[in-house]
Amino acid sequence: MEIIHISAECYPVAKAGGLGDVVGALPKYQCKAGDIAKVIMPMYRTQFLYENDWQVDFKGSANLGNWYFEFTIIKEATNKLGFDLFLVDINGLLDRQKIYGYEDDAERFTAFQIAVVSWISSWEHSPDIVHCHDHHTALIPFMMQHCYAFQHLAAIPTVLTIHNAQYQGWMGWDKSLYIPRWDLWKRGLLDWAGNINPLAAGIKCAGKVTTVSTSYKDELRVKANGLENLFEFEKGKCEGILNGIDTQIWNPATDPYIQFGFTYRSVATGKAKNKKVLCDQFGLDINLPLFVFIGRMVGEKAADLLPDAIKTAIYYGNKNACFLVLGSGELLVEQAFQQMIGDYPGVFNASIGYNEALSHQMYAGADFLLMPSRVEPCGLNQLYAMRYGTIPVVRRTGGLKDTVVDMGDIDGFGIQFNEASISDINYSIGRGISVFQDKVHLAWMRKFMMQIDHSWEQTVDKYKTVYKSLQ
Ligand code: ADP
């Protein structure tokens, strides 16, 4: 099967979160399984672009409303990632360093999608599947089926994977001219609540919709940032497929970012050595259980609760645990953490920003990972933590519910709680501290979770079944 993945992110080219990890890994494992998977994404000005060799694959032009633009598609020359990687260059729109967060994101990603569909429509053959990821690429099924210029692509099966339904790419109807000419009576396919809603259009038009965990698929029918009714209506074509993790990159025995490699057999000593490095670097007390948070500091992750939750834990626990956070996001949360640095020597520190190497070092050196998420479509952090013998302390939601078993249950290796609240977080930190003191139980939990198989090999088969159902 020839599968074309279209995405705004792909690790290691450009990553802001889990989407990048998934699109960097799934195609590689699909190729290993014998399919031909390719990725096409925008050509941001990232380090990966400058450090690799490229060849021009296609040059074309198109219109975004009244604006005529030319685009170039280049291909990575050496199959470095284990699949063919294509980048779309559109001067003035995609030639930026960051992935998101610009005022003209609607223009950037609509033009990107037009360029991708124009590219596919120039081929002499048709791919077997066009696989779109999140709202940045979710107009593509509509374009392939309903734009006059692309109607010869209408029979190609499309799949939309939703990594995060909070972001939907809304734009006003004044921007409808951006979409290449289409029958106006099909307006209802693009519309949701009076706006053009690319994610909603993708859900309506794609042959199948997948979410990155089964619990998230079910939760979307009651909580989907306004799309609940649509998820209820389209539930027949929705399927939950839990993300895998790239076990070549996330392997504590060979991870080049960490100083001391370890396996489940040597986790006690390996983790202790990595913890020492981390504690020395951030001035933390190595004898205390170390709780870390890694991620976007946004409401979805309940990062806003953590400054007060951590202060409470330090105050009431009389400094019996230490905390380290890594992330960036909402200014108020960043500032709250920044203000705490220095106030709690030995038990708290923070690194504000994005730091891939440090994230690996924290998974390796920490004892516990905090994830109080209000919404968690799949969550990769807890899977990485488990692979590195770090006990996940998670709210019972979405993919966290599907992957972590509470230590009070049979074969439980993690800690779960119900509410995204300071009291539930603190109660769970308390449970963590008590298990940290029970060295036999702690050793068993670490060894058990490190051996759980979350590799992509099994997940790839589930996507294949979805693709086949559309043939
Ligand atoms: P989301 O995609 O919602 O942000 P996921 O749990 O699916 O959350 O994936 C998060 C990914 O991003 C993980 O690989 C995590 O390690 C990484 N990550 C998030 N924030 C940072 C950061 N500040 N520095 C390094 N890695 C980060």
C-alpha cells in the first residue's frame, strides 16, 4: 500500500508535541511492515533542513484566493528517517522558524494543503491512502472530493487522525475564497457554528476518523470544544487507536541524551546515577523522591494547578519530596514557576522552554512523572516515563486512563486520580512518597512497567485494518 501522511509536524524535522513524535514514527514502522509510507510537511527553517541533503521533486503554482503563489516540493535524498520525506516551500508563508503561532496560520496551512493536493493531482498514479493529521491538514478530504480542480482524486480513500480536537483551525467565511473553487451548496460540509471549521470538515469528509486512544474517542462525544454533536453523529466511522512509541529513540539502554544507559535489570543503579546528574544540575536533594512535569504549560495539561500544588506539597510534606518542571506555554504559568525558583532550594527547580535532551534526562532520572491533564488524547509522556522506569502519576482521562494501571489494582504500576485539583494531586504525591519508601514494591513497579510493550509494530496493524476497510 502507498500511504501519504500529511502533517504540520514530524520528528526530528519539526516537533511541538506528540503529533511530531507520531508522524516521525508511524510511517517508519509502516515501511518496515512492507508498505510504502511517505510524509509531506511544510518546509520550516529548522536545523534538520540545513543539516541534510535535498533534491527538488516538484515545482508548481496555485492561488490562495486572489493571491497567486509558487511552491517547491523537495525530497530528503538519503531516506534518513526510514521513509520518504517531502517538504513544501512557499515563500512568505512557510519559510519561518516556528511551526505555529503566527497571525496568518490560516493562510499558511490552507496554502500548504492546496500545494499538497496539487502535487498529488499531478501524479500519473493514485496513492492507496491519503492520511491527514489534525486540523492543519483536515481540509484535504473536502478539497479532494469537492473542489473542481481536484475531483479526479475523489475516489482516493482518506483517513483523518485526531491528535487533539481542542484546536480546530476555525476561520471566518470571509476566507472561503481561499479554498479552490467548489459547489457553493456544499457549504454545510465546511461550516460549524457559523465559521469554516477545518477539523469539522475533515470529520465529515474523511472516509475514517481515528483518535489516538479509545477513551478519548468516547470522551469526544461529551467534550470536544463544540464538536460533541458531530462526534456523536459520526461515531460509526470513528475508531480509537492508541499511539505507540518509537522504541529505537526511546530506549534507556541506548539513549544518547542520557549519561548512564540502563535496562529493566539495572534500573535501580542506572536511575540512581542519572538522578544524581539531574539533582546536581538543578540543586535538588538526591535522597528525596523526585517528581517531574514535562510538557506544554496550558490548561489542557492542568499546568496552571501545579505551582500551587507543588507549594502545598512542599509546605505540608515538610520538604519530603522534590520537584522539577520543564515546559513552556501560558505566560502566567511560566511566571509562577519562574518566581518559585530560588524560593525552595533543594526541593524545587524549573526549566522554562523546549529542551529535547533535558526531557530524556528527566524521564531517566526522575522517580515520578506528574500528568494531571484535564484532557489527554493519548499522552506520550507517560509511555516514555514507563519505558524509563519512572512511575506515572496521572489523572484518569483519555489515553492516561487506557495506559496506566493504578497500584491499587491487579498488576498496578502507576498512580491514578480522578480530579484535576490541587487536593487530588497532593494526595497522589503522598501515595508516591509512601511507595518510594517501600523499596521492594518500587523495584517491582519499575521492572514491570519497563517491560510493557508499547511499540509501533502492533499499532501499525490496526491502521492497516482501517485502510483496508476503505479499499
Ligand atoms: P501533546 O502533544 O499534547 O503536547 P504528548 O504527551 O502527546 O502531548 O506529547 C508531548 C511530547 O512533547 C513528548 O515527546 C514530550 O517529551 C515532548 N515535550 C513537551 N514539552 C516539552 C519541552 N518543553 N521540552 C522537551 N520536550 C517536550
